Amino acid sequence: MAHAKKIKAAIIGSGNIGTDLLKKIQRSDGPIECVAFVGIDPDSDGLRKAAEMGVPVTHEGVEGLLRMPEMTDIKIVFDATCAGAHRANSEALAPHGVCMMDLTPAAIGPFVVPVVNLDALRDVSNVNMVTCGGQATIPIVAAISKVAPVHYGEIVASISSRSAGPGTRANIDEFTETTSRAIEIVGGAKKGKAIIVINPAEPPLIMRDTVFTLTDNANQDEIRAAVADMVAQVQSYVPGYRLKQQVQFEVIGDNNPVNLPEIGLKSGLKTTVFLEVEGAGDYLPNYAGNLDIMTAAALATAERIAIKRLLA
């Protein structure tokens, strides 16, 4: 349903993520309208494409955004730069009362995975979209944790090297730290661990994610159902998100111990979930599901915030 009233937004970051996000906003009939597109490279493809779409642009970063006449009406700012730049951008924009949608691992504001914890947040001025691996896997950890306590959750995100730009590569440490914390805080695991694999294979491979959890003994059918329901919820905004194969289970006991002494689990259940994330192909290739899920999750979050709070 198209919204007659729109919330005005800006995007900082004219690289792959920012440009893909702009294309998603432009084709959406939701309540967000992008009225400013911000970069630091005047020759970037993103700034050129935004200008072709009729979106006002600046190549002077956040300082240029603050000088744009559109800034007066902007309520939401998407930051698709890097962790260090986001800290500076957030500080510069704080006096202007905007809601920051952080697509970097800076984690200034609370972690948000829209299908898991968005509805529990109230009046936050900066929300962090965790990481691509977090957006893909934390919903599964959260689904399993509704069935049985998750003592340990580990995720492995494998992405094509072609979809790992300078920002992704510069933030590898932040990726693992931020995702590990979010597995615990949002996913509900007592202990979380994240691993990222940048795969140089040619032709490029679609994003793959593997989720391992260790829980108390639990009903396997209930876990399967919870995972299937969560996959369907994520598909509402990331159509290319899917199970790669059936959920797998392995009973833990004396004959099959867990070599994780810090967990202290003597018996229980190991659950393994294999996922695939194919991008929508808005600006990025279809194999770049890691970038697509970030922009899709950020837009879904911003639209729900706009409808529930800003348009109330």
C-alpha cells in the first residue's frame, strides 16, 4: 500500500550499500522518501546514479549534508559508511534530532534485527543493524531459543570476495565482535561466536550462512517449525533468504561429548541450520546477498519506525 505521507530521509555513503539502499527506497511504496544522498567522492557511481534519479546530492560528507536545505525536514539518516565514520556522523547529527539507521558495526545504539526485537524498542535515536551475518543468522538463533535455552550459538558467514568492498574488509574485527555480542543480546544465546569467510571462488558464490546451536534436549519438530516460521518472516523483506537443506540434529551425551569446557554442557542437542541469501539485484549482483540483506533490513526497520512513531 502506497503511503500518501512520507518521512524524509538521507543516505550517507555513496558506495555499494548506500546505492543499493537508494534503489530499494526508490522502488518501494513505503513511507520513506530519500531527499539527500551523501558521499565524499565526487566521481562515485552512486552519486551519479542518485543525481540521475533526481535526488539532491553532495560529495562533502556530513558537513555537506548539514548545509543542504533539505536537512530541515530530514527525520531519518541511513549511515552506510564504516564504523569510524559513523561515530563522527552520529555526533554531528545528534543536535538535529534525527533517527540514525547504522549499517556499520559501530554499535552506538541498540542492535536491531527487525523480525526479532524491533517492536521492543522505544524512542531510540540510533539503531544498529548489526552485520550482514547477524541479520541472516540471529533470527535463527532467536527462533531456537524460543524452544530451548541456547547455551552456545556459533555462526559462519561465507560471502563472495567480489561483494566484500573496502568497508567490509576494514571492519572484519568489528564484524566478529559485533555479531558475537548480538548473538547473545538479540539471539538469546548465553555465549556467541561469529566467523566470516571471504570466498574468492569464480564464478562468485551466493552468500551462505551456517548456524550451530547447543541447547538442552528439546523437541526437534518444534525447533524445525520455529526455524521454518522465522525463515518465512525474514522472507517478507528478503525474498532470497532460504534454507539450503533440512535442519540437522545431533544428540549430545557421554558417547558424543562437546569440546567446549566453558559451556559446561554434558548432554543436550546440537542443531545445525544451513542458509542461503540471494540478493534482489537492485544495484548489486544477485550473489551479493550479504549486502542486500543489510539494506533490506535497514529499510524494513526504518519503515516500521516511521509508521509506528513518526507517522503516529
